[in-house]
Amino acid sequence: MLKFTSFSDVENLNDLIQEALNIKRNPLQFQSLGKNKTLGLVFLNPSLRTRLSTEKAALNLGMHVIIINVNQESWAWEIRDGAVMNGTKVEHIKDAAAVISQYCDLVGIRCFPSLTNREEDYNEQLLNQFITYCSVPVISLESATRHPLQSFADLLTITENWHRPERPKVLLTWAPHIKPLPQAVANSFSEWMRHAEVDFIITHPRGYELHPDFTTGTKICYNQEEGLQKADFVYVKNWSSYHEYGKIVPANDTEWLLNKEKLAVTNNAKIMHCLPVRRNVELIDELIDGENSIILQQSHNRLFAAQGIIKKMLEQILTTS
Ligand code: CP
């Protein structure tokens, strides 16, 4: 694996899941693999889980880690080819990516969407430019349209919580929020669930349809109560509209906030959320802190998802060097 930006970079899903679960049993067993190798983590947006879990994963593999918060600690990046850089952008991404590659063996980058220019966001303009000018393998730490490390951790968590022969019913439900959020987590979760051994369904109000690339073949239900019927896992997440790009449409629908009564029609479903969560806006305290919540297990599994991916990439780097 020399790139990890979407599900399409996974060669063998079952092998990857087993790798991460094996690492979880003994996280330090491959501590010599990353000796004298450096992971660079480039953040253009804030992070708690992704930053700490990826750093810890690299340390568990014996790597050095360099972290840079672009815009705060470094120069703001220009991404337009041929730009006359007489404004506020001080460094071109092609120079920044080339320089970072000189110091690192592997680089992770977080770059959220603008939510104003759908074409640029869905072309992954910044991520793809960075990859183009980077001469070392790149891991997405969440891009404009996907969050693959999160989705991998989510799948690990579902795997750990399912011990029956039939496929679990996994529901992704839209939830209210006060701000327009990216579609990346929902897109990515849908992409991974479509390849997993689960029956996957999405429920959201009309107007919140995701890009069809992520949902073709997936059952979409506009009635949350119907979607919740017999669900084994309920993944709660807000996202803004794809069609009225980056908007909350037509107004924030607080009727979609879950409660215990609504969940009565599920199969005693486990509750999932990627965090951060705005408590009592997107999901209520009672469910976040309740006995069916596996939210902290998801965040714990971010570590083993990251370690599994970095290990695969290190092995490839060592084979080809
Ligand atoms: N879930 C997630 O990616 O969290 P952070 O934004 O804190 O990294």
C-alpha cells in the first residue's frame, strides 16, 4: 500500500481487519519496523483523535513523528497553478509538498472541504495536488470527501461487537447540527459499509442526499422510524447538503434528534458517533453515555486502524527501498 486516501486503496479488507485486531492484542509487537523512519502529519484543520491516534500509532511502530499545523505554525498555501502570489498566500503547495517529502518517509494530511465550491471539493483539489508534488506515500487524515481512517476504525468496532452468523443491520442516520458540516464521514462510512459484510441503510431528511458515487445500491429511507426498525448499529452523524452545496436545508430539523423511545424499535442497537459531538444538539447525553454506546471504542480503534495502515505502508516502503 503506497497511498491510503479511500477504500479503493485497500487490497484485502479482511486481511486489513485481522491485521488491526492483531495489533490491538499487542500494539508494540512491530516496534522495530519503523526504526529510523519519519512520519510527517500535516494539518490544515483542527483535530484531536486523528492527530493523537496517528502519532501514537507511529510511535508504537518505532517511528519519529513531525507535526505541522499549516496556517498557524507555517505559511499559508497557494494551490492555484500559475498564481501570481501577491496576496495572503505565502508558499505554493508544490514547494511545501516537495520540501516535506525531503524530511519524511510517509506523510499524512488533513484538508477539509471549502463547502463553497463543490467541484473543487469533490475533485479533491488540495489532496491531489499534495499527492502530485509529494515524493513519498500519503495517508489521508480526512479530506474534502472522505475520512478513511475513521471508517476503518468504525468497521473494526462493528466487527468486535457482532458475534452472530447473519449480517448486522447498520443504519447511518442524519442528525441535527447548528453548523454546516462536511459530508466526508458519511460518504466514507457509506463507501466502507457497502464493501463490508453488513446490511447497510441510510436515513436522512429530503435534501441531504449524498453524492451518488457513495450511495448507489444503498437503501435510502426518508423516514427515520422506518430506518431504525431492527437496526443492530445506529451511526449518528450530521452532514450538510450535497445538492444545495454546504447548506443546511431548508432548516435544521431537530425532529431527527434520537432518543431512547425512538430506539425501542431497534435490536437494542449499539450507538456510534465519530466525535467530536455537540452534546444535546446532535446526540443526547443519555445515548452518548448510555450502556449501548460504543463511541469511545470507536475512538480507541482509531489507534489500531492507523497502526494497521502505517504498518502496511512501511512494509511496502521497506520492500521497495
Ligand atoms: N473523528 C475525528 O476525526 O476526530 P478529530 O477531528 O478530532 O480528529
